[in-house]
Amino acid sequence: MNIDLTDTTSSQINSGLVRARRASGSPAVGMVLTLVIVTDEGNHYDALKAASEASKEHPARILVVIKRPGRSPREKAAARLDAEVRVGGGAEGAGTGETVLLRLHGELAAHAYSVVLPLLLPDAPTVVWWPGEAPAHPADDLLGTLAQRRITDAATAEDPVGALGSRAAVYAPGDTDLAWTRITPWRSVLAAALDQKDATITGASVEGEEYNPSAELLGMWLTERLAVPVERRISDGPGITAVRLATADGVICLDRPDGSLAKLAVPGQPDRHVALHRRATAELIAEELRRLDPDEAYAHAVRVGVGRLQAPAAPVPEAVAEDGGS
């Protein structure tokens, strides 16, 4: 069920949620968190679609905050709140819980905190996600102060790698970034490979697109965990294409040239193929919502600093590239 509310208030929106819930026969129980999405008019559709897919695993009240301050002084003076309430599986973009689109016009755009606070689920955790431009200090942002977890995405910044440095400088427990979530499968496969191979790692390299923040984070994670020099090599992508770990017995290589299927080569063992596809945003959000405690592994990795990664001393020899299964 959809309810459109024009020039409304948070109290009227709550009443609309109750009315829609009763009409659709959908109970309020079962929702485990509130997910607040802070975005703009142009990007809200894709973000809401991803959140709705994630809500099938984590039933949630989804609040989409769309700020429309206006461009002229006259528009800025016209403060108004418009809302669209969606409840029930049949409602477009409603997911399995409740969805409210909040359009904050004029001066009200600067007071999203006051609008959102009365709409949070009582006694349930809150997660705030900025799918596009994020505040310089998410934990100090007024909406960010409401949340147990704050999700940003360095890949959407004008300078994705530079954004990682900014995230490290202002990190607070509860912060995370989708650039980190994207490398979970890489970290899992590499950790499993090292569990199977008892060898001392003497060096490492990460290959990926030039401005890919996930490739940088993966290199920073390897630097922190292995305490070895890590080279950052540039490839044509897509995304991260290969990781190589140097040992006395040879090179452990995880190579994914097509963004889907990877080959894991471990000295003394037969090569294996590993499904390592590039995941959709809905999968990334669903992963982040599985744990709401501070991610200490991310904190340690992002604080290493992109300046710690090394440029390769020389081009990669053709023979080495072939060994990686390219």
C-alpha cells in the first residue's frame, strides 16, 4: 500500500505508517533495524532498490532522506516535507518491511535529524548509509550520531583513493565503507590459501584498476596482516584482477582477469578455480547489516594509509603474468 503525504510532519507520517500497516495486514513486529539512506533525487532509486533486496534478509524500516534545498533564495525559504509511505510486499520498493521516502525542501533540508528521529523504530538499532557523497566526518554528522553503523562508499567520491585517507583520519567505531565490503571474498580465499600452505610470506602485490579503492584497501590489509612490503600494480580491470604472495617455494597467485572466475595457484598443489564474481550493491548492504558491532579489521586496514603501498620497481615479466593464469 502506498500513501502520499504533501506538506506533512513526522507525526502524520507515523500515523500513515499505522494506517497502511492495518490496511495491508502487515504487523509492525519482525523488523530488526532502521536503515536510513541519505541520497539525492537522481540516485535514490538504485539505492532504494538495493536496500529493498537486502531487507529480504534483514527486515527493516527504510527511511530515504532526499534533500532538495533549492537553488534560489525564494526556493530555499519554502520549507516543506513531502513523504511517500510504502508498506507491504506489493508496494513498489517496500521490501519486506516499511519504506518512507522523505523529500526535504528548502531550509528543512538542513534539519533532517529532526525529521528522522521520530520515525526510528523504538529499541532497534539504526544504520545510516550514504550511497553517494558522504559527510567529511560521518560519526559527527547529526544523522550519523543516531546510528550504530555508518556506511560510506569511497568508490563514488571524486578521488576514491584520497577518500580512504579521509576515512582513516576521522574513523570512529561503527564506521565502514563498501570498498572494504567488496574485498571480503578476496580476503577469505587468501586466508584459506595461507591456512593450507605453511610458508613465510616475503612480499606481495595487488593488481587492479588505477583508482579502485578496494584494491588499495586490499593492499593495506595485506600490509597490516603480513607485515611485508606490498606493491600496487595497475591493470585494466575490471576491479581487482590479481593478488600475488611471494614465498620461498614460489608465488601464491589469485588471478581474476574477467571479474567473475578466479584461479588460485599454490606451489605444490593443483590449480583451483574459485567463484569470485563482482557483487551487486544489495549483496554488499546485506553483508554489512549482518553485524552491527565495530569492524576492527577495517579500522586496522584503513589506518595503514595508502602511502604505505609501493609502486613496482619494474614492469611485470611476461612469464610471471602467464603463471598467474591471465
